[in-house]
Amino acid sequence: MSRELGKIYEPKDVEKKLYDFWECSGFFKSNIDDSKEVYTVVMPPPNITGKLHMGHALDDTLQDILVRFKRMKGYNVLWVPGIDHAAIATEAKITEQMRKEGIKKEDLGREEFLNRAWKWKEEYGGFISEQVKKIGCCCDWAHERFTMDEGCSKAVSEFFVRLYEKGLIYRGKRIINWCPKCLTSISDSEVNFEENQGNFWHIKYQILGSNEFVVIATTRPETMLGDTALAVHPDDERFKHLIGKKVIVPIIGREIPIVSDEYVKMDFGTGVVKITPAHDPNDFEVGLRHNLPVINIMDENAVLNDEAGKYQGLSRYEARKKIVSDLEELGALLKTEDIKHNVGSCYRCSSVIEPRVSTQWFVKMKPLAGPAIDCVKNGDVKFIPERFSKIYYHWMENVKDWCISRQLWWGHRIPAWYCSDCGEITVSKEPAKECSKCKSKNIVQDEDTLDTWFSSALWPFSVFGWPDETDEFKHFFPTDTLVTGYDIIFFWVSKMIFSSLEMTGKIPFKNVFIHGLVRDSQGRKMSKSLGNGVDPIEVIEKYGADALRFTLATGNSPGNDMRFSDEKVLSSRNFANKIWNAARFIHMNLEGQDVKNEIPDDLSETDKWIISRFNNIVLEVTENIEKFELGLALQKLYDFIWDEFCDWYIEFSKINILENPKDCIGNKQVLVWIMSGTLKLLHPFMPFITEEIWQSFPQSEKSIVISEFPEYNKNFDFKRSEGIVKRVIEIIRSIRNRRAEMNVPQNKKTSVYIDLSEEFSNLKEYKNIIKKLSYSDNLKFGNDFNIENCAVILTSFAKIYIPLKELIDKDLELKRMNKELENSKRYLESSKLKLCNEKFMSKAPENVINNIKNTVLELESKILKIESEIKNIEKL
RNA sequence: GGGAGUGUAGCUCAGCUGGUUAGAGCACUUGCCUUACAAGCAAGGGGUCACAGGUUCGAGUCCUGUUACUCCCACCA
């Protein structure tokens, strides 16, 4: 039973051992069990690329806290772990790896490339799971899923086909965001806009058949090669006469019309805009309205093509330079201004995005958005904190169609086949063998794959075997709580909600628990380019998983960003060590004795006090966790353990145990019982250390993981004892305080005389405790002391005298007494004022009024005492 | 341009539905190796809760306005 605990807690010695023990014992496994209430969480799947970062550690820790709590509360818990194939990110990594070897994607071919990708998955997938385990996550590994495994892929086809058949997926020629480096389209939300210092070139276009010019201003002069119109605002008096006329594009000499369109802002630039439908999203729209030709002047690498004439083969930036200098030579360049404007770049590789007209697949969003908004509005899905629902509405209400096709190989291939005979598109869950219209065998599958989020949108139900109505799907879905960061609400949360509603008719989860970003100690975002990222695994190796978890779970509130610093982890580590040593103290006193882990029949007031305090903490912590106030819950546990249990109850126990080492089994039982209970409360937050200590005490369960979370018990509510011990502590504190003020070192013992008021005369029973903890070597109770040359401490229920003899300074003491008198009088005044206030008396609740009345009585007696003591001292 | 958040001790942050004289960690000062823990113990200093109004018997907490910073969305040819 009593295992030897080292002086310092060494996480390394226990974490791996305990995790293996938990896993082998099957504590994390869950099966269908109708006798228990279900609690399901699906883990946001980390990308298959690279390592876990601090954001994952936070996300996983929060989930683990909730899941462990619910398991201890008796729920049938399932936490599904998994990994995301991360199409574009992974493909970029593999392509990069190949580039170093001098191989191109095309050289390898689709099949070989995919072989490589799967090898990558095998290698890195296990690596990520290992990291999740190191954090301590109690997920059910038997349920682990991958977004491209067979089941999830089946779900993806089902999703695509159903939406297509309902007319919610369409294929169309649109202008999309093209990344010239990743060579794929990306969705609007994958584009990052950043302010950029650029130039605003003013260029003259000659009006056909006249010597007049109009001037346009542009930041992208190279696109003029694709101009098919100029546009002005219909109400712009300056240019009304030009509408319908033609102008000549400089350099290339093409004749293009001047159209009118409300898109043009009269007060921006020159009021005249060049329209290049192939290379600007707004121009594309204008082009559609005015039936303008679309001239694409660039290839997929953003290099100018044969439409660009003599500029063919130049990159977009080389072409820009050349065209500007050519315009200058021609005299068509009127002036060059500086301008700040936003430039979009790829969220993966940061290349500047090139708007590009191409044929892509889209999801029609409007019909899907409605129900997705409603289920949050009516409370079926709750965001925590609530304010994030506003952000969600705002986005959903303005959502645009979702471009889902990607020109990548790593991902779910679009289940569409094109017939070379009749041109019909065949969309099918199973690989198509023939054209659905003309039955021709001459069909080819779409080369493109689907956006990663298309499969992660299905995650909460695809992991349970949907579209099959599996028993698991019926039992565990909808899930309970989704834990994720606010940065991913648009990317992912919104997509899961509308997909789930559309496919299963149910919400995917009841709660969305949103957390913020983990920033560095200076508040900067952790990023690769800054090199300020902190590796959670390194932190674990240095300080332990529990210290990391404590750091991430405490000191911040839901939805807010937090800063991560070594100092914080250090203080968390110290907390772990504090608990460890409390356990050591208890063990030390258990030596050779058979102490039961239960509350004894005969309880002292201090026992009742700590039990009552513990009982109260149980109630508060449970409530806090249920309300997702994890930081608050943990703070309360910290305070209880450190301040109340260690600093007071253990100190009380020491005195008791030292006095009668054989005869205090009851006290020892309480120590073991409180410690065990506290460990259980703390276990969801700090699983390793709590398990290690818990097992070292007599317990009925073989693991804390499957023990019962403590319940509030009204029989353990000892308010009277709390009052008594509170006063004992007050006496001790006030004596220590006075000694410190007088610079009496702790190793110098003094005499202390205490004159208790009648109703608290029973505090005499705590003589030994007070004597020891107030550094006294001579403690007497009574009311007939010779108090000459004594420092006096007054509480509402006692007068305390310390004969400090030569140490005391009369003037200093008088000054202090007068100051205290002032304070008490001021406080009394403000309290009395409240009691005289009729409105206060009629409206404030009874307990508030009673508190103040008591305060007034206490203050009045205290003031009297102070005044008489001042007189006494003055006589000296 | 639209939306959201934040502003509390030197620093990092708590403070739940308004209720005694506002808290923690770190840092700082002083004294302690006291039979778990110096990764510790005891005591202390330090805050007109961004500013101005308002509601209320009572405001860090609710309302209005101002101001500073941060983030998100949209996007300026």
C-alpha cells in the first residue's frame, strides 16, 4: 500500500507507464451500452502533415477534461480520434520533397504519386497519435479514423451524389482564386488579404476617331492585354457623353467599348475603370452583365500566354515592368501614384493569388444556410461563449457558393464522369462503367479532387459509418460537444452543421466550445516564419504533461486568446510538486498503520472544517465544469489544495499527530479521504499525477480513471465548524501579522495572552494549534493579565497581548492603533449610512442587511476596545 | 465599409446571473532550512477596475457616449 514517493515529482517516470496501463486496461474503450447516458466527442482531426502544435495541445486538453469528467460521472463516453488527409498541405509537402529529388508530379503519374502520399500517411499518422497520447488524451483508439479511409470516402461520395441530385452541386465556368504555385483553385476563405504598398498607374486610352483621351488608373497594368471594355458610372456627368463610344487599348491597338455600370465608383481613381473579365472577379461580373469577351492572357503558372503577343513567356511581374516602360515610351503613361491596397495570397504557400476563369464544381450555399442558421437560433446548437453565434450568423447570412474542386491528386476524386460521345456528365457513388445517357463506354473521370473540408464536413457522422445506419451511428450520434478554435468556425464548424442537417436531418453536436489562440509570451501568433512556436512535446518532456495541461487550462476564459510562457509552466509544475509532497506527508504518517479510506465516526472541528470545505468545492467545481468554466474550476481546486488543505489542514494535523502519534487514526483517515477526493476532482485536469498518487493510497477501484467523481453531500455541511476554525485561523494570522510588522524573526518565540469574549471561550480547546502556529512558547487564556508593555491585537471576539518588551516602540504602536481606529470608524460610518437608508432597507435582500448589521455590532465593540487600549498604552 | 473582442496591481490574467473594504500567478520587500515540499513557509507593499455620463439603495459587473489597442469579414479598379 505505501509506495515510496520520491522527494520531487518526476513526470517522466510515470506518464508512459500510466498511459500504457490505462490503454491496456481498456478504460478508454466504449461499446454500445443502453444502460448509461451517452457522451460523445469527436476530435478535430489534426493534419497528417508535420507535428502537433500548441493549439492542438490546448484543444485536446480541453476535450480530455470534459471527457474524463463525464466518464467519472458515469456516462458511456466515446471520444473518437482521427487524422485529416489535408489535401493541399500534404500535396505541397510531398511535391516539395520530390522537388529536392528532382522529380515532378507529372513524371511520376497519378498512381505513383498517390503511392508516395499513402506512404507518407503511414509514416506520419502514427507519429501524430503518439503525440496525442503524450498529452494524456483518453480517446478510444479502436475507433480511430482517417478522412480518406474506406468508410469516410464512401460518405464523401454519398454526400456529393445526394447534393448533385438535389441540384445543390453544379459545375460551372467561374472566376476562382488560383494559386500559381500549388496549381489549384482555392476557396474564398483560403485566401488571405494583406495590405501592400503598390503603384497606381494612370494610363491614357485614345477615343476612336478622335484625338481625345480618357484616363484610367490601375494597379495591374499587365492585365490591359486582356481588356475588353472600359466602364464608367451611369450617373457620372463627366463621362456620360462617352458611353457607347470606343477606345483603343494602347500598345495592342484593340478597339473596345465604353460601358456604364454601377459597380464603378465615381470618387475613386479617375472614375474610369478598365474591364478585364479574365483576371478580376469584379470585372468578370461586369463582363457577364455586358456580354463582354473573356480574354485570358496567362497560363496556370501566371506566365503570359500567346494572347499576350510580344510579352508571351514573361511572368506577370516581368510583364508589368515591361508594359509600364513601353507605355511611358508611347507617352500613354500619365502619372504613377503610390497606393496601399490589399493583395490576396494563398493560405498555404503565400503566393499571390491570380483570379482565373475556369470550370469548377460548386456547392449552392443559400438553400443550405437557412436551416444551419435556424438550428443555432433555436438553441439546438449552442456556441460557448454565446457571442460566437453572432459571428456565425454574419458569415452564414452572407455566404457565397463554395468552390469544392481542387486541381490536386491527394484527396477524394470527384465522382463525375464525362462522356466523349454525348457530352453527358454521369455522377455516381460507385465507379461509373458507362454514360448514364447514351450508355457509351467512352467515359473519363474528372481529374480533380475535392476540397479537404468537403470530407471533414462529414466527420461527426462519417466516423460512425454513415451513410449506413450502423448501430454505432444510432447510438453515438449526434455528438455532444465539439471543441475547437474560433479561427475555424467558417472553415469547418459551419460546414459540419449544414452538412449534417442536410444529410442526417440532425444537428452534428449540441455544444460548440470555442477557445482562443495560444500566443507566445509577447502576445504574437506562433508561426513558422517567426520561429516562435513552442513544441508541446518538448514542454511535456521538460515539465510533464500535467504541468502543460494545467498551464493551458487555467488563467483564461473561453474564447479568449492566451499567452504561453515558461514561467507559467514552471508555476504549474510547482503545483504538481506541491500535491506530490502533500501525498508524501500523508504516507510518512501512515507507516505501518492500517488506515481506512473513509470518514471516521468521531470528527474534530478541524476535520469537520476541511470536510465541509471540500464538500463545498465539489459543488462548485462540478457546476463550473458543466458550464464549461474550466479555468475557474481549476483555480478553485488550486486554491483549495494549496491554501486550505496544505497550509492549514496539514499543519493542524502535524500538531495533532506529533502530540499523539498512536492515537489519531481519525485524523489520518480524513487526510487520506480528502486527498483521494481532491485527486478525483483534479484528475480530469491533471490525469497522470493524480493517478500515480491515488494508486498509492487504499482504494476500491484499481484506477482513478474509472472511479466516481465526488458528489456533494449535505451531511458534510458543517457550517458551525467552519465558523470556529475561521476564528482560530484569524487569531493565528493576526499574531503572525503583528510579529512580522514588528520585525520579530520567526525563530524567536514569544509569550501570547488571549482574552476571549464569553461566547467564544471554547476556542481555548485550540491552545496547542494556536501556540504552535503563532510561534509562541507560552500561551495563556484569561482576562487578568498584566498587560504593561504589551502589543495589543483586537479582533471582534478577542483581545490578544504580546509582551514584546524592548522590541516594542510606544509611538509606533500608538500610531498603528490610531490608524486602525480611523479605518474602523470610517467603515462603521459607511455601514451605518446604509442602514439609515430607507430605500436600501426596503429593497436589499435580508442576508445582505443582516451581514451589515453584524458588521456594525462588531465594529462598535471593536472601536470601544481600541479606544480603551489606546488609553492604556498612553499611560505607559 | 461591416462585425466582434479587449482595456482590472510592475507583467500575465481571473472576477459566473450587480451585494460586505476587488483576487491569483509571476516579479518585488522583510523574516524563516519549522518532522511533506527552498519547485517551500510566514508576513508585506502595490489597483480612483481606460475616460465621461446614466440606471440602481448599491456598479469592476447593466445602459449610453468617448478613447486606445486587437481580431474577423468584405474589398478599393
